[in-house]
Amino acid sequence: MRYLIQVNVAVREPAPSSRRDRYKAAASSLYTSGVRSGLYKRLADIVHEGVLAVGDEKSTAGARLADVRDFFLFIQDEMSVAVDRWEALLQERRKAQLGD
């Protein structure tokens, strides 16, 4: 459970009138948790190790791996912005539904 909470898939809440906690799935967690947890950044870090393993970005293999690394970093940044926009859209949608 600790890991699921860390990557924002689950949320811990105190159970009413109890010393125990209860756990539930975080809102929109299934499709946003990878971005929020830095999944693509971690992949970029792994690929960067490959760049170092083949020498550097000056070699053919290193240059190709550097492109993959940079792509993952780009995706992490772009998806973070997209998730923020998505969550704002969901909030607006829910407000509109409550207003009906």
C-alpha cells in the first residue's frame, strides 16, 4: 500500500470513529499516476545510463539513446501539463453537473 500511495494510485483516509485507516483508489489515478510519479523521467534516467555505458552521445549508439532519453523527458513534461489541464477540465465538468 505504501507504494500505491507514493505513486498516487491509492489514498489513505482515517476511518470515522476508529483508529484504523481505510484505503481507496485515488481519483483519476489509473491514467495519471504514471505521469505524476515521474515514470517517464525514470525511464529517461535508465536510458541515460545506456548512453554512459556506450561511451557518450558522440557515438552512433549513444546519440540514438540520447534521442530516446530526450523523448522521454519531453513526454514527461508534456504529459504533466496535459494531466493538469485534464484535472482542471474534470473539475469544471463536475461543477457544471452540480449546477444542473
